[in-house]
Amino acid sequence: MNGVNHLRQSIKGVWKRILLIGLALFLFEMIFSLLAASTTIKTEMLKDMKNAPEVAQKILGEGFMEAVLKYGIIAFGFIHPFMFTLFILYIFTAFWQVLTAEITSGTIGFTLSRPISRKRIFLNLAVVVYCGLAFLVFVSLLSTTLGVVIFQGSELSLRPFISLGWNLYLLMIFLAGYIALFSSFSDSGKRFFTYSSIMLFFFYILDLLANLWQPLKIISPINPFSHYSPMKILVGFRIGFSQSITILTMSAVMFIISALIFNRRDLPSG
């Protein structure tokens, strides 16, 4: 088996896993849409919302009250940690399958000893990550759309979900850029998962706290979660062109830097 075929087999393994993650995401969003149609849940949620502490509203973001009153529990489906976990799990899976596991086992040397360059490996990896995330965003939008149509009819507008899907995609490719940096110099899968997870958790918590303490917003430009505004979008906010270009550019730059690091580093032979 030459290097190209070995790379194809690794990418094929990534896509097998994305189908399972996509199925889990589909069921998750459909369940949230079903629950949103429940009269009992709506009544209880509206009652709880009136008594929601101000600090909780600030942490969950601007537009939180209006979005929940309009869309019910569907709004929570797009900020739920489980939803984020499914997306991030895919990003980890892609880098692990194509890079980290190959380096840890030493089989990356086998791949590179055949006619294939490191740059080609990283370029294929970037394409898989970007396309895979687009697929998962599509699945989340499809499941939500079906849920709204089936369980709630024409009560809710589906238009905001298109902008919400784009915002979700921007968030995930931004996160993927950071994960790419860790994967480009990680010889150990344990270190790769540990350091990347700590970094993501740090950004997530910092974004929540920044809504309570303004000085923390100073790092908002480099914090992926600070660019995600699901509640505002559900009540009419739209992602600006400049914001989209900025995030796309930052993600691309991180991938390029990661590719350069991977291209110049020494790799273990096994």
C-alpha cells in the first residue's frame, strides 16, 4: 500500500465516524424540537423564565429571554454542551485518525516513505475537517427544520436557523484551528487530547465569565466562543460579513501555521 492509499484509508475511517456523530446530532436536535412543542414544558419554562436570576440571563447571552420565549427549548439545543461535544469530538477524531494516532504508532513513517508529502497530508486533513463540520451543521439544521415543521407547523420562522447554522460553522472551524496547532506538534495522543481539551474548556468558561465581568472581554477576538451568538440570532441578529471573513482568515492562518510546524518537525520512527 502506498502513502496515498494509506491516507485515503485514514480519511475513510474519519467519514465512518462522522456518520455516527451525525446520527447522534440528528436525534439530539429532533428531541429538543419535540420537547419544544410540549404545552406542559412551554408553560413550565415560561413560569421559570420569569424567576430566572439576572446573572443566569447574562451568562447565557444577550437576547436569551426573547429567544427562549419565542423558540422555547430549541434555543437551548444550540448552546447545550452535548451539542458542542459532538462537534468537537469530530474535530478530535479527524486529527487523531489522520495524524496523532499515526505518529504515536510510528506508522506515519510508513506513509511518508511512500510518494506523499507532509503538506498533502495536512491539506487533505484540513479539507476533511472543513467539509465534515459543514456536514454536521447541515445535519443540525435539517433535524431542527424537520422538528419545527413536524411538531410545530408554521408557528415558527425557519429563516434565523440559516444564519445560526453559519455562526455555528464559524465557531467550529475557529476551534479546529486551535486544535490543529496542538496536533501539529503532539507525539502523544494523551497530551493532544489533554491540552486541547483544557484549552477549549478555558475559552468556554472565560466566555461565560466575560458576560459578568467586562475586563475579560479583552481577549474576545481570539476566543472562538465569544463569536457565537445563538440567542441574538434567533431574535433577528445577523452575522456580519467582516466577522465572517475575520474568523475564516484566523482559522486558515492557524491551519497554515500548523502545516508549517508539522512539515519541519522531527517525527518518531515508532
